[in-house]
Amino acid sequence: MRFQAEFRQISSLIGDNQRFLITSHIHTDGDAIGSSLALYHYLNQLGKAVRVAIPGNIPVKYGFLNTKKIINHTSQKNLAAFIQEAQVVFILDISTLDRLDEFYQPIQESAAYKICIDHHPVEKGWTDLLIQDTTRIATAEIIYDLLRYLKANFNSEIAEALFTAILSDSGGFRYPGTTRDTFRIAADLMGYGPDPARIYNMVYEQASVRQLRVWGRLLHKIEVDGHFSWITIPFEFIRDKQIFPEEVDGLIDLLRKDSKAAVVGVFVQKNEDRVQVGLRSKNGVDVGEIARGFGGGGHKHAAGFTVGKSLIEVVDETKIKVRIASRKVPE
């Protein structure tokens, strides 16, 4: 098992301290949520004072993990006080620390010992301990190893959170980076009660009829440049159709079905000069490198960023970067 020295250090920190904060990135996803909740349930079992604080909205589809009662469930005032008083902060699946958004400054200024655990490339910052393994399909795989090292009492809550995280970040065990270890961990977790069919249904099959109709309108406007396929969602469309952010979720997975595409993207215009972009790679193009060039983050096969420019500018600049990155991939 890798990181035994680091895991030993975490074990000592858990034994010596009482107040723990767990956090992750804005525009959160299944890996961030599942990893955070699994660690939360473990620390809660030990009788520790622990809070989970994740910036932005938590996707409704993960509500079956009891997110409403655990994540951001205290008032802003109480949460701010807890951050100041925390002794240890776990920062999970972050890719870049500024994705802590509203929690970035208070956590940076906190006197707590800060631990970052991630499967993305992460530049060293102000964390005290960095555990990073870019060969893992999900941060949850590292959290699984940590909890096994700590001899955690695995139960249905921990297992379901970790299984959801791995299922989500592996695209249902379909994405590059899914390994024998991924399936071994998933098989072990199933022994504690998770129902794969139910979890898959909750994560991937909860679109409303209205959402499907929105996807239909948008899919009709697919644009292509070489092996790059994308959809733009102008602010006017969002405003006129009264689109909720979660109604766009899942669209990028449909774009992956384009057999000729090597990279797919969704560009969501939040306002006149702010665009949120999601990218996925199918043939080895490193979209994480592209996203980091715009100040975003992610890993080789899935990444994203938000940039303060016009929609046309962002699309044009991304097309150029995809073309350049594609040349680095052997035919």
C-alpha cells in the first residue's frame, strides 16, 4: 500500500485532535461528495466533531447519500466559526486550491493542519500534507486505502459513499484510468450493502422530461472542429428557457457518443463575460492541461474551468488549445 508514512501521520493527527473540517471544490461532483461523506462517517464513528463544507450548490441527484443533513447543514455564521476553530482540515479532490471558492481564504488563514488528498495533478500550495496519486480513477480510491489503513469499521454508509464516488468518476467503470484495483475496491464495497443498479440509476438516470427536451434542443446545435465536438449554451437560452444548472448536467456524457470525437465540451455562458466549460477526452488528449491553462483543473480525461471572457472568445481559444494538444497524441 502506498502512502503508509502519510497515513501513519494522519492516524496520529486523528488521535490527537477533536475538531475536523472536510471540504472540496465548487461545482462539486460525485467523487468529491462521496469521498467527503465516507471520511465524515468514519470520523463521526470515532466521536469527533466534524463538519463537511463544500462551496456552491450540491447536485440534487446525490441526495440519496443524505447530503442535505451532512453537507453545509449549519448556518454560515456557525460554519465560519467552525472553520476558525478546526484543528485539522481535509481538502479532497480539489485539483486547484482556489476552487475552494468562498472557503479559500478562511481555510488558508486557519491555524489548522491542512491535508490535501487528490487524484488530480495539484500544485503544492499552503497545505501541510499532500497525498496525490494521478493513477487512480477517483480520490475515493485513496480514501478507501486510507480507511483500510486506519482499520475503519466499514458500514453501508461508508461503502455507499465510496462506491458512488468511484462509479461517478469512472463514468460507470467506462473511462480510461479504470483499473483492476477499481473493480477490486468496488467488489469489496459491495459486500457492505451498496446496490450498484440503484446507485447507477440515481447518478445517471434521473433526468426529467423537461430536461430531456432541453438536451434535445441543445444537441441539435452540436458544433464540430476536426475531432472536437461541443455545445454552447448562451445566457439568453438559459434565461429564456429558465434553465437550472442541474438540467445541463449529463449533457456532456451524451456528446461522448460521437464516434469521431476525440474531445467533447460544453460551454455554459453564465453572463456576458463569464463562461463555465466542461471537457472530456476520449483518445488521450490531456484536457486537464488545457483546463489548467485557463486557471481551471481536472485530470487527463475530464476537466473544467470558468473564465471571464465572452462565449465566442472562450470557444475560439479552446478550439486552438484542443488542436495543439491533439497533435501531441500518437495516431
